[in-house]
Amino acid sequence: MITLYGWGPLFDCPSPSPFVMKTEIQLQMLGLEFERQFADLESVPKRKAPYVMDGDLLIQDSNFIRVHFEEKLGKSLTEGLSDEEKAASWALERMAEDHLSKMIVSERWLNDANFEKGPSMFFAGVPEPARAGVMKDVREQQSMVMQGSGFTRHSPEERLQLAEWDIQAIRRQLGAKAFLFGSEPSAADASVAAMLISASTEFFDTPLSALVNRHAELTGYIARMKDLYFAESRWPVPEAA
Ligand SMILES: N[C@@H](CCC(=O)N[C@@H](CS)C(=O)NCC(=O)O)C(=O)O
């Protein structure tokens, strides 16, 4: 049995995590049957989601998960792409998972109002007397990670500019095609669409969403990917709901 660990719909997205969305898409692209369960980050060495159990085998990180199943099934999510396209596919993923991902995280976690309406809900299970302190510590860690990476050493305008250049590159690659490399979705669509879905949500107050949503070809692309892979949520319903 295969189980994907992550989180289901939140913040008007199929998952609060673009990386969980990416893997959820890629497992479907590979034609796999799998269960979805809530992640327990403390239970895995890398303390990140997504992670997958394939029987007794734990696989962590969206890239290793993809390759594990590609090798197991003898399939490739870049089947039919030329060597140049395969290189571009990998580079597009790496691009989407760098500045766009950092922009999404910093807008959600470092902006007080966005944190209150969004990520603060992850701490609902922390006993009330300790909750504020735990949230403060986690946000400080996030802030240090973003500072360390250099991303939040840029001004807000510069961060937006970096995100805009990534979005422009995605638009150029997409062109008039249905998917990044043609009429069929492939590996990079999972990563890029997951980041665009996360960036475009209007749940948060951020100029990032308009950077995506003002382009009809991108909203069309997001809609196509959602129709294909997120038409219905198969995540368990949280107990508190
Ligand atoms: N490189 C990883 C990134 C995964 C990742 O950053 N996951 C986030 C959720 S979007 C996470 O688990 N963060 C928890 C933490 O850093 O403590 C992958 O591709 O799977």
C-alpha cells in the first residue's frame, strides 16, 4: 500500500503545501493508487512533507518520491521530451521551487495579518498557555531561514520583482500550449502548477496573487491542472471540521 502524507484543502488551495500538491499530482500522473494521510513531521527524519510510505519503505522529498516510483514502474514523467526539454523541465522546477516558494512562505508566515488568518491554524492543537510562544518561535525560525537564504534581505518590491521574472519565464515557456511542454502534462507541470496555485490564492492579502491572476493564460493553465488532478479532494476530513 502507498500512502502520501501531507495536508488536504486549505487556504482555498488543494493543499496548504505546494510540495504536497506537486507529489499528489505526480503520483496521479504515474497512474498510482494511493491513500492520503495527515503528515506528522516529528515522525520523519527530514521533518518535511510530502513523504510517502510504499509498504514499509519511507521516501522523503518530492523529487525522491517521484524517482522512486518512476524506477519502480519503469515509467518517466518526462517521457517523449527531448534532452533539451528534459533539462528545461528540471530547471523550471528548480526555479519555481526557489523564489516563488520563498515568496509564498514569506507572504504567509512573515506578514502578521496573513499569518493570523492562515498558518496560525496549524497551532490550534498547542495548549493555549504555550501557543503564542510556540507560534512566535516558529515564525522567528522562518524569518531567520528567509534572512539566511538572502530572500528577505531584498525589499518587498525587489522580492515581488523576482517573483514576476519567474512568472514571466513560466508564461514564455507555456506560450499558447495547454501544458509546459505540449498538449500533455509532464513532470514540471506538477511543480510549476502547484506553485502557481499557491501563489494565486486570494485567501491571503498579497500582491503575489495578482501577479499570476492578471494573466488569462496562467489562470486557464491552473484551471486545467486543477480539473485534471484536484477535481475532488480525497484527503481525510480533519477531526475538528
Ligand atoms: N524539498 C522538499 C520541500 C518540502 C517542504 O518544504 N515542505 C514544507 C511544506 S510546503 C514543510 O514540510 N515544511 C515544514 C518545515 O520546514 O518545518 C520537497 O520537494 O519535498
